[in-house]
Amino acid sequence: MEHYNMNLTLKVWRQQNTRTAGRFETYKVSEVSSEMSFLEMIDVLNERLTSEGKEPIAFDHDCREGICGSCAMYINGRPHGPWHANTTCQLHMRAYKDGDTIVVEPWRANAFPVIKDLMVDRSAFDRIVQAGGYISVNTGNAVDANAVAVEKEKADESFANAMCIACGACVAACKNSSAMLFMSAKVAHLSLLPQGAPERNTRVVNMVAQMDKEGFGSCTFQGACESVCPKEIKITSIARLHGEYLSAGLTSNK
Amino acid sequence: MKWSEFFTSSVGKKFVMGFTGLFLISFLVIHVGLNACIWANDNGVMFNKAAHFMGSMVVIRIMEVGLLAGIFLHAIQGLVLTAQNYKRRSVGYAVPMGNTGSPWYSRWMGLLGTLILLFLILHWYNFWIPSRFTGVEEVFIDNKPYDNLYGLMLLTFSNWWVVIVYVLGCISLAYHLMQGFHAAFKSLGFHNRKYLVVIRNVGNVFSIVVSGAFAMMPISMKLGWVS
Ligand code: HEM
Ligand code: FES
């Protein structure tokens, strides 16, 4: 692709901390290379802000290769920007052209309070995982990897769900701020495998209870989450979770 | 897990929505089939007889109570969920996602449901209350008296504004079901992707055909297509 430079207008959400109200700040950035990544473009802007003695824009990032799920940005009305199955760190400036205005907002959900600017607190996800997103493995000799046979289709399905990087885009996209796509990926990932069988019922029950406690909404099966998921987790995983929850309810002795 | 925990959880509440939703859908099938008798063009003989037959069955009488309970459970639970979900995001986006990723009607189930409920109130006032409580004029078919519900329909739908409100109610129902039909299966835990494609398509056809058939009833009467 032809390389080109562009001048852009950025409108970025700036917020001092959780308790203060935020506002949009407008920045003109010039000579942005089409080869840059979106985060590099912000890095350049931040260097400029720092040299001007202003506070740089706070944002989460880590791997910058689409695997850690840190880079949460809601760009022009879409979590992770315009590209399908993509993370913000993998978005490149060739997605834009000279003169574009780009509005950048943090994930919006009461369960994800803004820490500063574009950084939100996603520890609610950690607590949901702690509530049941694990399997019990006995210590001792390592078991041969092939000791337990797993049906190929189930292994693939489990793996597809294990792709979830807990970035929170599903919550950001959902009108209900529901964490169901994230949670259903975790539940499906473990429950489809024989190793996940012992905790199968308690897992889904405890995770749902924790999700409700954290203040996420319920699922209306609209599909916004699926459409923005960088790892293409399917909304059918949520339906699977509903089934798991129902069977946990029906088979419980209490 | 206790049932109390099940039904107060977000997933359990959706289970109630899906279950009552499908129950209401099954009622719609019977209702549309019975009403289609007006198109027999026999001055309502077939329709009045069918309505009488349904009204005189004990099973149907019991189901009617279940139906009312179902509608109220569905409506109250649906509105409560809509309100709760709305409160999960106090600060909204400057640039909303709009229709990218989800069709508009899937996000407006609460509004569509409310429109259906308003329509239902008029509908009960027009037909259900007269037929169950206040009485309907009688007509003699084969020397036996029948409630002339057909005549009541003709009379009610001679009014243009009633026809228009009914058609709007049917449009709301069509959109409500285009989202509701497939969502209900998912709420009940049905997750086979191959069959969900079928369910989605069946749901779309069902929504349009059933709502369309209901809408054609007042229109047919107003325009004098049936006699
Ligand atoms: C003939 C009448 C109706 C039928 C056949 C019907 C059917 C359905 C179905 C099948 C669903 C999907 C349930 C799910 O997602 O699991 C649904 C959802 C819903 N219905 Fe209805 N409905 C009717 C009337 C109403 C009324 C009167 C209201 C409210 C006043 C209402 C409000 C809702 C809401 C808010 C939802 C979405 C709930 C959610 O996903 O959070 N519906 N309906
Ligand atoms: S920074 Fe790791 S996924 Fe984007």
C-alpha cells in the first residue's frame, strides 16, 4: 500500500480520576504516517504534550500485538476502531485519511469506572474469573498430555473460546453493559473439556453471581458484542452458558 | 443453587423472558389460525363456531388464565430488565454505535413491548371484555345461538382509527418477534449453531407472516373484502 501522511483532529476524553467529571479535549496532529499504529500516533501526541509541559493522555497498553487485551479504546463509535476482529493496538493509521476527525472515548460501563482519561478499571473481570474460571489440578507427576481423550470438535470449540483476551470490548459495545460474552467464553472454554467437569455446575453459578454483583447487565442477544470481539467469540457461547446455568439449577439438590 | 437464586439472577430472569415469550408465541399460532376463519367468506359462520368451540373448552379456559399471567409476567419482567440494564451505563458515548452490530429493533424491545401492551389494552376492551364479561349480541346458526363475535369485529373495524391502531400494533409485534423468536431459544440455552440459523430464518418468516395475517384482518373488514 502507498505510504502517505495525514493531518488529523483528535477528540480525546480527558478525566483526572474516578471522582472528577471528564470532558473532551481537541488536538490537531499533523504529519501522521499511514504506517503508524494507532497507539504510536497517540505516543507521538503524548511526546508533544509532555514537551509542552502538559499531561500526556493515559491509556492502557502492554503487548501491542493483539494478545493481552489491555488496549481499551472506543474509537469513532466502535470498541477497538473500525476494523473487524481487531484490537486497538493492531489498528493502523492507514484506516484513516487526511482531514479525518477521530473521537476517542474510554469503555463506558459503571462496572468499569474510569481511572484516568482512557484507562478503566477492569478488575471486575478478574473477580469473575476468580469466582469460578479455573479447574482443579492435583499436584504430583505431570500427567501424560494424551492420557485423557478429548473429542476434536469439543477441543476446537473450547480453544476458540479460550481465545478471549478479556479486553472488555463486549461490555463496551453492549447496550446493557453485559459481560456475558466474556464470561460465556470462560465458561465454555473450561466446561467443554473433561478437566473442567468437576466444577462444571459451581463454576457457572458462582461466575454469574459475581457478574451480577459487579453490576453488569443481562444479555438481550442483540449481537453488538460479537460484532466487535477481536477474537470472534460467538454469541452462541452465551446461549451455551444459559444452558449450563439451567442444568445447574435443575440438577442442584438444594 | 436454590430456585430463588436462579430466578433472581440475570440469567434466570432471561430464562423467564424466553419461556413466557415462547408460550405467548404458541398462543399467537392458535389465535391467528382461528381468526383466519373470517376469510371463509361465509358471513362469519365458521369463525363464530370456532370461537364458540374454543370458549367452551375447559382446557382453553384454564390456559386463558395462564396466558394472562404469562403476559403480565413477561411484560413486568421485561420492563424491569430494560430499566435495570439501562442503569448499567450512567455516562453514555458521544458517538453511539448505532446499528453497527445490532439491528435497531433488537435494542428497542422494551419500547416495542410497551406498544404491544398499549395495543393489547385496546384489544381487550374491544373483544375480550365483551366476550367474557359484558356480553356480545347473539346470532342463530342452525337454530342454535352463538355469540356474534364476527359482527362485533365488523363493527369495531368500521372505524379507520381502530384499524390504524391495530396495524401499528401488528408492526410492533413483527419487529418484537424478529428479535424475540431467536433470542428466546438462546435464553433457554439452545446453542447449536446449525439449527440456530434455521431458527433465525423461521423466526423472521413467522414474525412477518403471523403479524401480517393479523394486520390483514381489520384491513379486510374495513375494505369489505369479507362479507
Ligand atoms: C403477544 C405478545 C408478546 C410476545 C409473543 C412476546 C415475545 C417475546 C419473546 C419471544 C421475547 C424474547 C425473550 C428472550 O430474549 O429470551 C421477548 C422479549 C421481550 N419482550 Fe416480549 N412479547 C410479547 C409482549 C410483550 C409485552 C407486552 C412487553 C412489555 C410491555 C414485552 C417486553 C419484552 C422485552 C422488554 C423483551 C426483552 C427482554 C430482554 O431481553 O431483556 N413483550 N418477547
Ligand atoms: S496492547 Fe495487548 S492486545 Fe492491544
